[in-house]
Amino acid sequence: MRKITLNVVPDYDQLEDDCPRTTAIAALHGDQTPLTPLQDEFVFPENQSGQTPFYTFTREEVKALNIASEQVYNLLADSLDFLFSAKYRHLIPEFYGKEFIQAYPEFVDYAIYTFQNEHEAIYGRFDIAYDFEQGKVLGFYEGNLDTPTMYYDSVVMQHHLLTRLGREQAQYNLHQENLAKNIRKVLGPQEKRIAFLCDTNITEDCITTELLFHTFNDHCDDIVLFSDINQLRYDFSASRNKWVLDEIEVDVIFTLYPWEDMVADLYADSPNPLTEWQKWAGKTRFLEPAWRWFISNKGVWAWLTYLKDVLAADDPALAQFVHENEAAWQYVIPSYMDKPPWLKNYVRKPLQGRMSNNIGFYENDQLTHETEGFYAEDDCIYQAVCPTTSADGGHTRAIVCTWLAPWDQGLPLDMESSGIAVREFTGEVLKVKHERFMPHIVTD
């Protein structure tokens, strides 16, 4: 059976011990805080009877998910070698939003610099359509690589529940472990001052950032700081040209904040640190590196489709690239910036959309379902329909997620699939308010 119910529920008092800073921030704000109680984040209807639902996977199914995730990630990252080249760079506005790219040219230059200088990332999540009956990957919807949600659930809640069951080995949940052993690969050999920043008014952002903060703080001797993102500033004085947090110069900055929002905020300031990125880019690194915006943005799937279907026909180097990544292409759902006349069943997604906002589902060119949100004016891709499936006879549907971590055996930009999670939802469309994290168990 794919979905089972077991006699275990979370111990919320114990879970709060894993995020003391988030708990302290909530206590500091008192009744005025928008931070929600931890219990509200992980309520299952079954908990009332002392039970929690789980999804089961075999080891072979987990292995197949890992292989597919690493193949697709390599395809995405390696495609930027072509996109950022002199030959194809002019196509960037076509796939990533003309208005945004033209408004912020320094961001594009800086992002290319971070790619060419191999600035590492520390996490990321894929959303995958899955056939639960056959146990196989159907397609990759997108990569939530810069501000992925559900990290606490996937790492801490998952381990907590399996430990309470006495089955902590029966899971695939290695992100924190793999990140911890690769900290020096990410930071380099010299001691650094690292800032972990987020909007501390958002529960999930605060918990996610705190967990990553603890992973670094517990596994390196560097100076590791945690603060609200609004405390970060740039010192324009000629003697410094540094990013500063509470008067401390920082070398590495983790921000749980979308690059497009951060760029807009920086351009709204005068002077603007991005206009002189050459002065600080060699001294200060951001986690998430700017280049990964180009594979988090949903336009990358239209870029891949165009690369394979159009450009490769006239470019031997691209044709070779397509051939070398043959195994990954089966998971790329065809996507387009302009809807082809023959595409009748598709999903419309905003390029920079998050949290399932402003997604439209079309059957026979007719809108059947739509979500609300904040990205109605954003450019869109049109992605062929690739429905995920149900593990409980149609009562719910679910997608499978894989978590990426730095890979100690690979090149600087390589990542390893290091964990899985399930996002279950009711209805035809995944909406944040109708979804929930589901723990998993790995069977022999």
C-alpha cells in the first residue's frame, strides 16, 4: 500500500527546541506577532486519533528519484553555458521577462559573473509529477531553488516522526548531513563571517533560515550570524565597499528572499550596490548565488524546449549537448513562451510566480481552474499538461519533492539529491492553503 496511517503524532514541545530563535522572536513580539504557532504548521486531521499518514517508497524508487533529479539539475545548470554565451545571450529577455531584464542589466552581468566563477548553492527543491501506482517519475514541474518552502517539514518533522516510531533509518533525509560535510567546499578554506537573513515576520522563512544557520554554526568555526534581512546594508565608502550587518563586515550572505524582489529593492535605493557589483563580487558571495535565478525562473523550461526543438537543429554543439543529456529530456515537460496553436491542454504559469499563485489550467483551450495571487501581470510560460496522480483512490493528489545539497564528489556547481518529501493537496489544482506536507517511509 502506498499510503498508510501509523500510530504516532508530533511532540510540539520537543520540536520547538529545534528552532529556539524563531520561538524567541515570536515571544518577543507577543500577541502582535504574525508568526503562527508551530502546531498550526503541521496539523493533520488524523492527529486527533493519535495517528499520522505516511507515503511509502521502495529503495529502488528513491534511487530513481535521485538519479532523475541529478540528471535534470545538471541539464538546467549546464544549459546556462549556452544561454550566457555571446552567441545566445541576446535570447535572455525572450525567456526571462523582457521588462525585468531590460530594467536591471547589472543583475544579468552579475549573475553571469557568479556562474562563471562557480558560486555554490546550498539547497533547492524540485516539484515532480509522480505515478504512485507504477512508482515512477512523470515529469519535473519546476525547480524551487532559491526560496523553497517545506524545508523544516522535510528535514526536522520527517526525522522527528520516524524517530518516535523507532524507524529513523527508514527514510531518505540527508540534506542537513550532506550540507554539513560540504560547508568548507561552499565557503572555501579561509574563515568567513556568514550572515543568515530572512523576513523574521514569516514563520516558515524564519524556521528555514534558522535551521540552515544552525547547520553552519554547529559544523564550522566561522562567525555565523542570524538577523532580519532589513538589517543588511552596503557601505559605499571607498575604504570598504562591503556588505555590513550591525557594523560587522560579512563575507557570505544567505538571504531567504527572491532575487527579483531583492534586485527591485536595490534599484529603488540610491545609490544602488548592484551598479558597482564589480567592487564587491570578489569579496562577498550570496547564497543563493544570482546565477540560479535563471534556473529557478520558470522561463528556463521554455528555454530548454527551444534549445532542443529549434536551436539544436542548426548548432552542432547544442545537438551534442542534447544527445549527452538524453536521459534527462524525458522529464522535461514541453513549455513555451508563446502558446503553439496545436497545444490545447496546458498550464499557464507566471515566470516569477511562487506559492502556486496565478496558475491557470486549460482543457481544449478553455480555462477550467485558476489560482489567485500576486503575479497576474507577470510574463508566463505555457506548459503541457502533465497531471500527477493519487495514492488514495482519488481523495487527494500529491507531488513528490526532492531536496538538493552540495556534492562532495562533484564539481563546484554540482548538487546531490539528498532527501524526498511529499506535498499532498485536495482538488484539481495545488493551492498552498489546500496542501500539506506528508512524511515518508522507505521500505526494502
